[in-house]
Amino acid sequence: MLTKRIIPCLDIKNGRTVKGINFVDLRDAGDPVELAEIYAREGADELVFLDISATEERRKTLANLVYHVAEKVNIPFTVGGGISSVEDVDILLQNGADKVSINSSAVKRPELIDELVAKFGSQCIVVAIDAKQIDGIWKVHLVGGKVPTEIDLFEWAKEVEERGAGEILFTSMDHDGTKGGFANEALAKLSSLINIPVIASGGAGAISHFTDTFTHGKADAALAASIFHFKEIEIKDLKEELKKEGIPIRL
Amino acid sequence: MEIVIINYGAGNIQSIKFAIQRLGYEAILSETVEEIQNADKVIFPGVGEASSAMSKLRLSGLDKIVPQLKQPVLGICLGMQLMCNSSEEGNTKGLRIFDLDVVKFPKSVKVPQIGWNEISSLKSDLFTAIPEKSHIYLVHSYYAPLGDETIAESEYALSYSAALQKDNFYGTQFHPEKSSVIGERILQNFLEL
């Protein structure tokens, strides 16, 4: 049976992890490769690296990081942040990324999805969607959730699927950072409307939130950052608990 | 030992090279007929779309070379699918090594299948020391049905071939290079054939 995936997300700036980390066995807290290796050992099913640098050299630094992660890590990983062209994706895949995620660039120019799918195949193109509710309607937001658009989340998700994306990473800006649980109602609606996997993101604070998003939210995978970085929840404990709850999980 | 990863412009071959390195071996990427023919082990990767990958193979003449190889050959993901008779994806004729036709998953499940699934009914020395129901990582929309050459099964909407073998030809639908320690052991088994 296909298992539900647990995905730690690492924020990267200039080739280094951003958020504070208190892993005792980490020699260099800012080294994404070392952190990735630890997560892989602890049972993460996949990793996401989100690059938030804004420097001239960001492309080269990111490609270099991807190369070193691929060298060491034996689970799949996705790279996102600032990707806006076929060339960007080509460099990352060539250096060993398994998937790339695109966000604002796809909203600005949806044909980018078609171009990437034609060149690299659906299986490595993840479309990340940040959305929040405005007057009860889920609206897509850009630039890390800062800039609202008039685009409806569900309409956009359908278009993304039609254009050939392999997966959707949905972050609820209403839930992100609250540690109050995932946006399960919207997630379940997404899963009923589209037939590609959906990764839930935003709101993880407790083990029960993961159980809920896999059952009520019908999510195929769940992504979280700070609760893993700060060891509030150990991946191993989380997965054992989910297994006990009857959720298909890889231990 | 000479390990060659066939480099015909299809997919993420860097990860396979690194996985082999982690096992203490070195692999070279090559598209040269002679280098491929003289290797001790050949890995035939593939990510992307079947018909365009097959055109690339034809363009370099490798479609004629691969089925004639005598040493152990491992097709991974799309590589395995191209070793079958045909693929429904882009109505593609395959290399006809495995006597199976690759078809698309039904709409009753999410397509592509992405993630970790179990393998069972393990046969062949490719799975030495691999327990039944081990988890492996897959990303695919098309599958090879079960057949006489099936050496591992998996389930997604239906039972299908997670791995195939015919003589010196092996194929895995999953990515051993991305399947954690289980995948590394399977790769090691192949390299030690």
C-alpha cells in the first residue's frame, strides 16, 4: 500500500539553513547537507529545500547545494524558491534534484508548467500554492504569501493539474505558523477536485494534526518545518504514532 | 569493476552515480557503444516521457545495442518500462526484452503514484537480504502488469510488476538510488551479481 509521506522543509539562504536548530548531533547547525542526512536517517520520506536568498549568486549557490545533498542523501528531495525558467529547472535536475517546485512564476505565466512538463515530465514538477481565505473564499497569494491575487485556489489547482503538474504543495497562510493544525477542509476539497497527489503544509503543531490531515484532509503527504527543526516532534515518534492510528506509514 | 550508466539525455542520472559512490564503487556516464558493451555492469536509467526517451535511444543507435548486451543490465523506472514490448505513453514501441505492455494506472487512484510503497513476492538474487514488504520509492503514471518475468510485486489500484528479470536483464519500477538503505542494498546486490 502506498504510504503517507512526512516531509521536513528546510529554508535555505545563501546555501545555509535559516531557522534555528537544536540538534545535539549536528556539528554545523547551518549546514543543510548535514541536517538533510539526519532527517533521512530519522525516517523522513522526502525533503523540501526552499531557497529564500535574493543575491546575484543564488543560482550557482543553490545548484552547488543540490549537488552536495544528492551526493549524501538517499531519499528524494524537492527544490523550490525563485525558479522561473526551463534553464533554472534544468540546472537543478542535472545537479541531482528529484523534483522542483514552482510558485509565483507559474501564477504569473501558467505556460511555464506546460513547458517544464514537456521537457522534464510531470513526475518532477511540483506546483506550490500559497492561499488564504478572504471573505470566506480561498485566494491564491504570491511572493511567499505576501501579495494577494483574485485567483481562486480550487480553480488554480484544477488548471495546474490540467497543465500537467505532478503534484500540488498547498500552504494555507491562515494556518501557517499557528501550530493549530492543517487546513483540512480545503485540503479534502482539493483532493476531491483533482487527481494528483496533494502535500499539506502550514499549521503542524502536534502529532494529532498529522493524523487529521491524512484522514479528514485526505492529504497524501504532510510538510512541516519548525516542529522538526526544534525537535518538538521527532519524526520517528510521529511515524510510530501514525502507524498505531492505522495510517499507512513507512517505518 | 567497470560500471556504466547509459547517458542518453533522459533524467536524473547524477543520483544513481552518487548512490553507487556511497556503496564504494565508481560509475561512469557514457553514451559510447564500445564503453557500454565492455562494462561489467550497465545501468539503464530513465525519467520523463516514453516516446521522447525512445527517440533519443534510436537516434544514438542504443535501441539496437541494449537488447544485445550480455552482462547484467539494470533498467530503472522509465528505463525498465522501455525494456518492455511497448508503452501506452506516446504509443511507444519498446526494446522487447520483457514480454509485457506498459499501460496507465486507472483513474480510481491519484496519478502519478508518488511515494513509498511495499514490494512483495520477491524472487531473484536482486533481493538477497531484502525482507518481504520492504518500502521502496516510486514516481510513475504507467506500470508493467504482472507476468512470468515479475520478480517483485507492488499494489496501487491493482497488483503490478515492481521489478522484472529475464536472463541478464533486470528492471525496477522503483528508484533504488532514492529508496534509503533498502534501495542501496538492492543496488549493491546488482553490482555484486
